[in-house]
Amino acid sequence: MGVLNHLFGSTESIAREIELDDEDIIRNWKKYLKTISKKKEVIERLRVDRDLQSNLRQLQQLLKLELIDISLEEKEESELIADLEALEHSKKIKRVEKLQQCLGYAETKYEHVYGLLHQLNSILQNQIRLVTAIQAESKDTGKLVSHLKLQLELELGIIKQVEEIKTFHDLFLALVKGEHIIRGMDSKEKRLLKKMQKVISKIFSNEINEGITFEWAMSVFNAVQDIVMNQEAAMARGFDPHADVDFEYVNRPEFVALVMETIQGLRERKVSEQMINVFVHLFREWYNHERG
């Protein structure tokens, strides 16, 4: 199993010990980094009418990494294009850039690197799917090539951030080996996480609009937005008003207190620490990486 597949695999696969040692994990990462300049060169010279298939074969070789096992799920070409166009490219770039702000807070340094790796994993999956689709001589080859170049731009943005993280290798190893807060949940938190992931996902996709978890999530979201809209509220909580003050607040330790205050105002029965931890993790994950 590839290193990133292990990190973003199922609960069961995460529970298993990774077979690679520290040196192997870092070596796989460095081998991946060495492919980037060559991949950039090949993708930049992609032309529909000039050595296309030869260049695509080179790309395939560069994408065969021990860092990741590419799992090609069955997906129609139109569905692939729709997925890639679901969010404007400029917003995707901004989302990657905003992740960097997490680095200012010790408790979110793992979430920052986890978020970068999560997006990198998705990009590498998209790249191999695009190469496969282009090789099939699609009628939308030009559009697919354009998407491949945009995916490269996102990838380069992530690598730029990684290069600025002096402790990246240590954080990367800790994430892969499960020595961090996201994978450090106790058994109760893991059960809650599995249960609440589905609920939170449906709330933010507007599939659920009632229930205590819905009220909790919406109340927290509205409280965060109040800070964005109200300069006095932001300053009262110790923040200088700026365009991304909401993002800063969600990733600060103070956010945990807001989550606790909110649920205590909605129900009399005390909520467990495990439930608070799971809610905070899922809300941050959505706010940092998925909020459109």
C-alpha cells in the first residue's frame, strides 16, 4: 500500500502498522519530489497535435510512485470533467494558500500538513485519470489537457508550501505513523467520528435540516460569521479584523470554547469531551478544505 493510501485509507487500514520504516517513508517522498521538475516539463509541452502519446507515456512513468498506489475507480469522462470544474480554479488555489495560516497555531500544525497531503493525494489521482482519458483519444482532449495543466499548478502551490515548513519531514512521519491528534483518538472518538462524518457531511450539503447536530453546526457557523461581519465582535475576541478572520478563528484554540458554549446552550445534558473533539475536528476539516 502506498504511503498516502495508508494515511487516507479506511479506519481498518489505518489501524494496521505501516510496513515501511522512517527512512523508507522519507525516501519515497524524496523520490516523488524528484519527479516534479520533469513532470512540469512534460506537461508544459503537451500539444494535441505533437508527440502527444509519447509525452503521455512519460507522464505515466513519472506518476508511478511508491508514495501512492493509484486506484482507478470507474468514472465517465464527463463525470471527471464535471468534478474538476465543480469549484473555480482560482478558489482552489486560494484554499491551498489559506491552509498556510494554520501554521501559526501549534495545535493545528498537523491539520495543516494533513490538509496539504490530502489535496496532493487528490491531485495525483486526478492526474493519472486525466492521462488515461487523454490516451483514449477523447473528443475533449484539449479540455482534458487544460485540466491536467491546472492540476499541475495546484500541485506546485502545495510543494511551495511544503518547502516552507522546516519540520515537514517530522510532521509527515508522525501523520503516516498515526502519532498525532487526528489518528490519536480513543476508541469512543473513532466510533463517534465514523457516525458523525455522515451527519456533518449531509448537513453541509443541505441533505439534513433538523436535529440537535444540525442546530449545533449551524449555531457554530453563524457565530463564526458574526465575527466576520462584526468588527467589534472580532476585536472583543482578540482578533484584528481582516478578510480571513473567520478562518483564523476556526483554527485557534478559542474555537473549542465556542463549540462547547454553543452545545451547552442547546441542551441541558453535558456533552462528552470526545464528542467535542470529534465535532471540532469535523467542522475544521469542512471549513478549511471543503467549504465552497
